[in-house]
Amino acid sequence: MTNPLTLPFMEWARRLRFPTLFKLTAAAFAVSLLWPFDPIPFIDEIVLGLGTLLLANWKHRKQPPALPGRPHGTPPR
């Protein structure tokens, strides 16, 4: 169940692309790890949510489609 206080932030973060989302997750994790007290409320929940979004957005690159008239896997001349 999503925390209603972090939901607006997670909705915003869901629209970010992979490199930006990775940097934001790394920064939030560093803040959570390096400061013994919580400077940002719910930072642990935010890091877990960002990590979930990061793994959900981590995709393998698709192979380029084969050109018509050439068998799949045949290199171009």
C-alpha cells in the first residue's frame, strides 16, 4: 500500500527516464545512508519507491527490425 504522503512524489518520479531516475535514486540513497537522522521525512520509503521504479524502467534494448528482402541476421553490405 502506498503512503499517501509520498504518492505525489512517486507519481512525478514515474515519468522520469532511466538516467535521471538513477541519479535521483542514488542521491536519495546517499542522503539516507550518510546522515544518521532523517533530514527528509519518509526518505527510506522514497528510496524504496525509487528503487522499484528504477527496476521497472530497466529494459533491454530492442534489436533493430530486419529490413525487407533480407533474412534476419544477415549483415548489410
